[in-house]
Amino acid sequence: MSIEKRRELDLFIHMIYELDKGVRVLSLLTTSMDNEDVIKEKLDECGYKYMFEYLNNKMINVYFGTAESILVVKSFNKSSLTHLSPEEDFILGILLGYNTEKQCTRYLSRKSA
């Protein structure tokens, strides 16, 4: 296993730890498609809901967390993060546990653009 792939999987395991501890309700990992099967297996084992966004023929975004948070992300019905409205972007950032004040600033700047 390559060092990069190992690092991505180590980060993934840490994200599961944060979900388990209640630090956040949703995580987002951008990773190689080579990790897809391992990630699916671990998330099924842990009982977390997830969805995959295929970025290209090599990379994926993996959203995983509580059932409700995944339903919110699915409700955006967008093919890419770049297509999110300012409101959807704000909601996603809050669900991911990003700094609330910075998310407010980001929202306001996107809304006025």
C-alpha cells in the first residue's frame, strides 16, 4: 500500500473516531477511488450512512455520518460542490463542523457576489 493511500485511510479512521465521539455529525473525505471498497466496508461495519460523489476517473468525495446529515446533503441534489447555492454551502459547512463565524462570513460574501 502506498504511503499516500495509507495516509488517506488513517485520516478516514480519525474521521470515524470524531463521529463516534460526537465531535461532528458529518465528514467529507476526498480520496482515491482505489479506497472505495475499503471505505464502504468500514462504514457498513460502523453503521454510518454515506454517499459517494465521483469527481473523475481517479478521485471521489465520500460524505459519511448520521442518517439525517446524509439526507440533507442528498437533498441538495447537486453533481458537484461547486454547484451549491450560498445557503447549501453554509449548511454543509456547519454540518461538517467548520467554524461558524467563518461560515457566516463565507455565506455573506457568496450571497453578495
